[in-house]
Amino acid sequence: MISKVRSMRDAIAEHVRDGDTVVIEGFTHLICFAAGHEIIRQRRRDLTICRLTPDLIYDQMIAAGCARKLVFSWAGNPGAGSLHAFRRAIEQGDPPLDIEEYSHFGMVARMSAGAARLPFWVMRDYMGTDLPVANPRIRTVVCPYTGEVLATVPALNPDVTIIHAQRADAAGNTQVWGLLGVQKEAAFASKRVIVVVEELVDESVIRADPNRTLIPGMIVSAVVVEPWGAHPSYAQGYYDRDNDFYVSWEPISRDPKKLQAYLDEFVYGVPDRQAYLVTQPGLVERLKADTRPCEAVSYGF
Amino acid sequence: MASEYSPSEMMAVVAARELRDGEVVFVGIGLPNLACNLARATHAPNLMLIYESGAVGAVPERLPVSIGDPALVTGSLMVCSMADVFQLFLQNGRIEVGFLGGAQIDRYGNINTTVVGKYERPTVRLPGSGGAAEIAIHARRTLIISRLNARAFPDRVDFVTSPGQRCAGRTRKELGMPGAGPVKIVTDKGILEADPETGEMVLTALYPGVTVDEVRSGVGWPLRISEPLHQAVEPPTARELMLLREVLDPKRLFLKG
């Protein structure tokens, strides 16, 4: 077996190119900030960035000038305020940003279609809403069996999808627990997949519990081992969400100068995630998860 | 009966009382989460909480500050993908109650969480739909929680993110929506309910010490008053307040004001 393990720098350099359509998924859980920061550091440009919830990481990528277009369904700082770089782009055109907007179900459906290599996905949705007016790619189809008019959304097939996970083996067989979001669909929809993990494990660990594998190594291009790589997002069983940082983002992102200073210090100012972690003292004390193991099951036959 | 309580405490309590034991509820963060967990701690111990992040049968040990809080996972009955949440639970018709809020809510319960002003260059860009559009379409009934003020309750919303009882003159039935849509709006002053005939939101209940004029001044359309009008919704009990203040939201993250 040839190892797919790479440094974050090499994985991003090889697999994320200017003009790409990029997905960094993870619904609150397992959002790979380490990858987003490396994309900013490598000064990728003209990206179409897609996520259900752009979150702080896409706010940072927009502020850093990486994005030409945002495809999304909910753009806020959950529980804490706004994504102000995103808002400045939309409200003031600073910097200009195209948007393509769906609901969560619509984004999930787009990735499901992409993963199944279908041109679109069918759903009972959007009637009575103004979303199809704002986004003409939300259309309808007449059911050939019942005559019912159903909503459709087009497949999303990213150039590269980046997934953070608890563990994988060197071939990229990736196991996730806790909230699963839309990561499986996003990975299968993508041309290339980068998996970033808290721990690299032996293939035997994966084989001992195959039901926990979300993404098979056969669709993975690169594996990056990056403990705490999701901070300030979280990894179930490893560390909690840094809710204090999410609250502190509100005044940072509200002021373009403070946002730039943040990027200068914590993104451009460090070479990699390990150096970033040095700038975050007390993370282990504040956020390390307690231990709540589950009972193992028997796979015997 | 407790003598002093805040408007947000009253809203959480009134919303909790709307929930029946055993119901399946799609829970949002903030007051809806408090209402659901208050109901679970009082009259509805078998309430089934489903969060759009994929936690089914969640029993959060701490106040979730985000919709994907890890405490929603620990001890839950099931964790599923978001494709499953929207297709196998919501579109399947399994969700009995959905909670929504919004920057603007109009006469027919249409909700705007997308933009204030024009879509292309809005005055204020709001977060967008999230799962709200499909919750409003599919949940068997939807409860809205929102504070009254005339700007937040215009005659027509700037953008329909989540459909109410009538969208551009057409009824939910004509539009083919499976759920009943927003049937009640729990406000800080009283309760509005959708008129079964017209779909218009009508004042049906007042909280203690509130006048009809106070409600009227917080609504941007000529508000109709139901006959009879329920004059005095029960205020929070001492136990409800104790649970909210000491157990569910001790840091008062969502209960301030």
C-alpha cells in the first residue's frame, strides 16, 4: 500500500488550484480551519467556495481575497452574530463576491446528486418561497408518474473537497463519529478529496470497526495528520468547540483592520498548524474532551 | 406564581406549553431550545428532540450554544447525516412541530431571514434560509417565536424565505405544501394565531398587564382581534422559572431581556 500521507502544505499545493470549486464541509463539527488557513497562506485566488454554513473559515477566506464566488445556505456566526466580511462583500461589494444561495436541504440535495453522478436532485421544497427568484438554478420538474411538480437543484461536483475527521489510515480510509453533516456526499461528489485527521491509525483499527468508516480510501487523494486542525470548531471525543472564539469573532470581523490583523498574526504569521497552536495557550485545559467510550460490538459470524 | 419575570422567560414558557408529550420537534437554538427542554423537564418528558445537525432524541446535558453542539450527540438515540434529516425525517413527514423565528414576519406568517431591502444589494444581508424554508413547508405545524415591533412585523416581508399561510395571494394547499405552516406566533406581549379561513395572523391571547393597543403598535398591519380574546395567559410558575434560570440557561445566554 502506498501511503497518501502528506503535509498540509503539500496537500493544498498539489490539490487546490486557482479557480477551483472547493468544499470544506463539516456542520459545526469537524470544520477544517487548518486547511482553510493553508489555502489563505498559499494565496489561492478565484475560488468558488461551497458550504452549507460558510462559518468563520469562509469569512476569513473571503476577507483574504481567495473567493470569487460563494455557494451556501446559511451565512451567520451561529449564536454569536454575523460574518461581517461576507456581509461587507454583499452589502458594499467590498470585495466583490458572487453568490449562489439555497436552503440546507437544497445544498444537501446538490451534493447527493453530485455523489450519485446524476445531473440534478428532486425534492418537495421551495413552493411559496422567493429563493427560486433569487437563484434561477432552483427549478422544477413534472413527475412522470404522478404529475406532481417537484423542485430540482443541480448537482454539485467540486474540484476538491476537504474533510476533517477523527482518524484514518495511510490509505485514507476515514472514520467519523458524532455529527456527520454532509461530508460523505461532498466527498463522493468531488474530483479530489483531502482528508485531515486527528490521528493516523493502522489499517487494522479501521478493519476492526468498518461500520464507522464514512469515506473509503479509494476516493481519497491525500491524508493530512493535523491534531487540533479543526479548532475553533471541534472534534467529538477529542476537543470541544471554542465558543469563546466564535463570540470574539464578532468584533474582529466587524472591523476590516482587526480582521486583517487577525489574519496577519494567526494565518500569514505562522508557517503551519503546529505554529498556530503555539499561539493558542491553554487549549488543552479549556477544551480537551472528557472520555465517554461506547461499548464495542462484535463483528463475529 | 412568581411575580417577576422577563419577556423572554414568558416567551419560553408559553412556547413550552404549546408542546404535547410524545411529539416530535425540530429544535432550533435559543428560545426554541429552551422551550423544548423546559417542556421535557415538566409536562412532556417524552418529547422527541431532533436537531437539524442530525441528533435525534437528543438529551443535552448543557445548554447548546450552536445547532451542532457536541452535547446534542452524547446520549442521543441516533445520529444521522443531514441528507437523512431532510429526506427521511422532514420530507418523510415525521416532524410534528417546527420552530422558526426571523427578522421580518408578515400578516400571513411569511418569514424573511434573507435580506432587508433588495436581494441584489441589500441594506442588511441576513444569514439566509438554513433549514427554515423546508421546515415551514414540511413540519405538520410551525410555531414562530419573535418579539413584537412594527419593523419586524411588516404588512409584507421584503423576501419570503419561509412560506406562511399565503404567498403572493396563493394558499398553502394551492401551492402543494404538506404541513400546516405557521399556526401561532408567540410574542413578548401575546399570541397571534392564523385565522383558519383567511390565514391572516390574528391576536388571540394577551399576557398579564398588556393592552391590545400595545400589541397593535408592534404590528405593521391593521391587526384583527379575535372574539373572544383570551385576556390573561398564565404567567410562568415558580418551577418553570427555576428550571429556566438555574438548570437550562444559568448564564442567561438566551434569557436576557
